[in-house]
Amino acid sequence: MRKSVQRMVTAGLSALLSCCLPVALAAQSAVFAPPEGCTAYLTVQHRDCRVEHHYTCAAAGTDRFREVFTDEGPVYQSRIDAQAQWITSRQLPGGAPTVTLLPAKDPASMDTLLETGIDSMDFEQRTPDGSVQRVTGEDRIVDRNVVIDGEPLYRTVFEVNFLNADGSVMGTYTGSEYVSPVHRRFFAGRGKAVFDGVESSFDRTPKEFIYPGEPGFGALEPIYDCGVMMSALEPVAEPVAERVR
């Protein structure tokens, strides 16, 4: 009787594994795949149910790319140059790009920010509907001794204004972010957005920095704050672009 029961249990387990193991393996193998000719080098898990993937492309020289996923899939993609100056950005899936018109009146300069602790910007972007908006702002380093998940970072405060062609203010971002002296780029932090008179707050502070070969590299699923209503914060609408380049 015991052998009969054992055979039944074994058969049941075998059927269960044969049914579900391929699905489990498929889920484990679902990782971020950059475009052909590109190489992913960093995954960052953030608060606010976001995970982002950073990659470079041989055809793009020193420019760098970032793609953001929520628990509903990809939502944002951006391209910056070696000075962390916006080149293009787009809402995903399927959004047309917003393109920076170069040369900028006052281009963002990572060199200036890292050396002096402060940097301003003033440039124009062409949006998907063909209109041109002006972007002005300033970043200032306030703490050079931040470490998150072993990653050395500088904390900044910032203000960025989006202006219509007539000079009227479309929206404003203010808050605090993080700059990596290693990757020479910004990572999100806490802040406030005001667009069309509607104010909202956000906290997208990085929680984990994951490199190739480490568990979680390329993961498509965010893990922090997903499905949780954060009482002090409301999701921020992003009609123009994310603040972070």
C-alpha cells in the first residue's frame, strides 16, 4: 500500500513539474533585452514600483540609454550624451520621441556639476506634436558622501521648468536626486511636480544597483512599493518627460 501511494505521489509530482517547470524557467529567463548592437550594463531597482535598465549602443558612441519599467511594463526611454544632456526621450509603449534641439543655449554639463557643485541648463525640445518647448533649470550638489547599496553617489537639489513657446510655464519639477560620479548620470530621488496647476509628489529613490552576473540583473519586474498605496505620496503625471535624464 505504501509503495502504491508512493508511486501515486511520485507520478503526481512528476506531472506537476513537467507542467509548471517550463513556465517557471520561462519566467526566470524573462530579462531585459537591449536593441541589437547594444549592451546592458546596469539594472537599478527604485521605489515607486520602478526598475530601470541602462545600456550603450555601438552606433551611438558615448551616448547612453535608459528604459524604465513598472509592474505594467515599459513606460519611458531616454538617451543622454556624455555630459548627461538630454538627447531624446519618449513615453512607452509606442510614444514618438521628444528631441532636444542642438546646440543648446546653455547645455547641461556633468563636468561642471562634478567640478563646481552647480550647473545650469537652458535648451529647447521639439515634442511629438511638433511644438517647441523651452527647458531651464539648475542642479546643485549638497552631499558628496551618500552610499546606497554600496554605490557612491552625490545628492543634489534641482529645479527644472518647462515653458511653452510664448514663455508661459507649462510645469515645474523640484526636489532632490542622486548623481553617480562613476556613471556620470542622474538617478531619481524625491520631488514635486506641478503641471497645469496640479501638484503631485514622488519618491523614486534607488534601492538596489545590480550589475551583470548579479542576481536580479535585467529583471523586468520592479519589487519596491508595488501594489502599495503610499499615504504621503501621489503618483506624478508626466505629460512632458521624466525629470531624470
